[in-house]
Amino acid sequence: MRGSVEAGPRATAAQCGCVQPALETGNLLTEPIGYLESCFSAKNGTPRQPSICSLSRACLRIRKSIFNNPEHSLMGLEQFSHVWILFVFHKNGHLSCKAKVQPPRLNGAKTGVFSTRSPHRPNAIGLTLAKLDRVEGGAVYLSGVDMVHGTPVLDIKPYIADYDSPQSVMVPPADADSQDDKHEPTLESADQHQCPGSLGPQPELATKEGLKCPGNRTSEEYTSEHVDAATSGNVPKPGERAATVGLGPKSCPRSRGPEAHPGSGPLEASLSEEGTGKGPSRGQEAAGSLGSQVDSQPGPPPSLSRAAPEAPHSVVPTWVREAPVTTLEVRFTPHAELDLRHLSSDAGHPAFQYFQSAEEARRAMVAVLSADPRSVYRRKLCQDRLFYFTVDTAHVTCWFGDGFAEVLRIRHAAGPVHKPDPDPAEAPGSLGSSGGPAAGSR
Ligand SMILES: C[S@@+](CC[C@H](N)C(=O)[O-])C[C@H]1O[C@@H](n2cnc3c(N)ncnc32)[C@H](O)[C@@H]1O
């Protein structure tokens, strides 16, 4: 009977009898357009969202197997300040089909996977809004990324506030005036009927669900380590967007632009909040918070905006903005400060591939650590243990105390930073054996 089965076209069969992937079935066989070169070589320490560290840089070279002349495909892209990057979470380790996940901001509570930005989702597809620093031939240089080195990238699309931000919904005056019940609701009218308090997810504790998994996917419950997912929105921060969309000067990893100088631009503005640990307190009781917040981010610059005067705001649940911990203070031991100076002046090694100075490297480390990159599991059960991450050529050893993170050692990353490394977080014994920093490392 019609309607008794799920709608959708059937797979097409080839002459040999095989079922071929076909667009109509939605079984898309993807071919990465390139593999990201990122300053983060492992998941550990990689920001949970692009807004956390605007200095996190990457380069994507379009493969010649996709386009003979990759530079043709990038023509015109340099006119945009931000791009969406669609990619595969290739380091997930296993396919996941958990309907509920535990985002760090819910501090152990569960919510539906589709209400989060968890990497562990049925199709393992990520979406990041990155700053486009420059286009050079067949390569794009990005910053503010939250992807590890080697990430297969499926697509690049320009960020267009008019299309991508609900605040920029275009409502022709005539249409707006004549709206009645016969019209499909526009995004604006739909949003205006949303009750902020009614949109939050209803986190539940430890509810098992029957799983419907395609193929032979694991039904293993996520460990907390596996639910090391961030859930904050990936639109630019308040202020950052207004300052940068479409207007900001461009910078690039290897050539200093005006904004590379401290105190001279939007990059600095966002870093000062990230880097000092003086950002707004994120609240203590995110778990179970059911409310929603109206996003009051400024819209695009007036020259670009065609928003209706009473344009709608987007709405997110409160927990997205309220982390379970306050922003951490970040300290460096004198030893670590010395290490950093040595690293940047050691003639035997290339100093940095992505950072332009030791100061930039330091600020990136502060940004990463002040956002507390630990999983819920580590935060709750492994406090004060050693934590490692690699950014650019720096391998960082630190530990977490009450309200702070302290960098203990900074060494040159063993081997090339771009070699896909095993995740130190997943390596046996990687946490060290003590409950605090190793005595010899201070
Ligand atoms: C929470 S996800 C968000 C990614 C993207 N902004 C999104 O919303 O889809 C970011 C985290 O994914 C992890 N990650 C980054 N690249 C990955 C990859 N290629 N494979 C698996 N995990 C990755 C890192 O631990 C990072 O902190």
C-alpha cells in the first residue's frame, strides 16, 4: 500500500546485478576534493568549534584528480571572507549510530545527536565555517578551523550571510504584507512563532534506545571519550562577525597581513577574549538546562544586509552557550616559556609552519586550553592528570587544576607535524600515572 513503506527511489541495478550507488538513492559515493593540511595533528586539543581559536590555520589543495586545473574551481572564491567546509570525520575510529550523545556542554547529560555538533553521527559529515585567508592557485588558506590534519574535505561553499543567517532573511515588502494562511510560512514567519522557551532539547540521563543501524554498525554505547563532541554554534562570535564578514583585511599563514599584528584588528579582538581567559563566565549548571536563548548577534554589515527591519533572530537552547565550566585561566611555567623560546629560535628545526611567531603559537595554545579541550570523562574522572596535544610544530604537555590549565613543557613535535599521528588521547598510558603534573616537568 502506498505510504506503508518509506518514500524514496529504489537503488538502480547494474547489468551485473550489483546495486549501484546512485544520486537518486542518496547513496553518494564521495571523492574528497582534497585533504586538509591542518596545524592540529590529532583530535586531542583540536578546538571543538572554529570560533575557539581564530589562529588555527590550515591549507586545502584541490586535487588534480578532481579538476585538471584546480585553480579554475576556485575562481571568484577570494571575494568571500568565510567559507563552509564539508568534511568527513575520518578519525572517528568507527561508524556511530547512537541516537543520543553526551556533548561536553551538557556535562554528561544526553541529547539527540541531531541537536548537537557531535562528530559521531550516522554519516560522519562535519561542517565548519572557516575564515578564508587567501586563495593561491589551486589552494585555499584557512583559519579558525576545528579539523585535524588529513581530514578529507568533500566540498567548499561560500558563506553568504544573506542566505546562511536567519537574520538576513530577505522578505520582499509586498510578500510580507500579503502573507496569509495560504502561503507557505517563510523562515521569518516561522521563526517569529517560535517560543524560545519551548525549543530546548530535553536531555535525559542514561536512556538506552533501540538502534536502527544500516549495515553492521556497532551498537556499543558511546564511552564518554567517544562523546568528546562540541556543540556550540559555528557562526562567528558576536562582534567577530560584524567585524569580519566581507570587510576584514585578509591575512595568510605565510605572509603577514595587517591583522597579524597584535592589537590591530578583529583577529586581535577575538583573541583578547579567547586568550586571556577573561571571557564571559559560561555558567555552572548547563546540564539539564532547558531554556533557549535568542541569538542577538549583530547582522552583516549594512552594505551587505538586505534584512527586513524586524528580521528574526535565530534561537538556540541555553546549554549551547553555557558550558559546564568557566573559561579556564591558562598559565605557562617558566620552563614552558623557555621551551617556547627555544622552539622558535632553534636553528635545527623549522620554527613553525602555521604560526608566524612564538607569540602567535602561545596565543593559540591559550585559546585552545582556556576553552577546556578535555572530554567530560576526563574533566570529571581524570582531573589534574597530564594532557597532551600538538599544534603546529609544538607538542604541548599540560595539566588541569581547579579553574586553570598549566602548560608544563613544549617540545618540538616528533616527526613532521603533518604525519597523521595516533591520537595521544587514545594511546594507552597517555595520561601518565600521577594525579598531578610530573614532578620533573615543572
Ligand atoms: C565537535 S566537532 C565539530 C566540527 C564541525 N564544526 C561541525 O560542527 O560539524 C570538532 C571536533 O571534531 C574532532 N575532529 C576534527 N577533525 C576530525 C576528523 N577528521 N575526524 C574525527 N574527528 C575530528 C576534533 O576533536 C574537534 O574538536
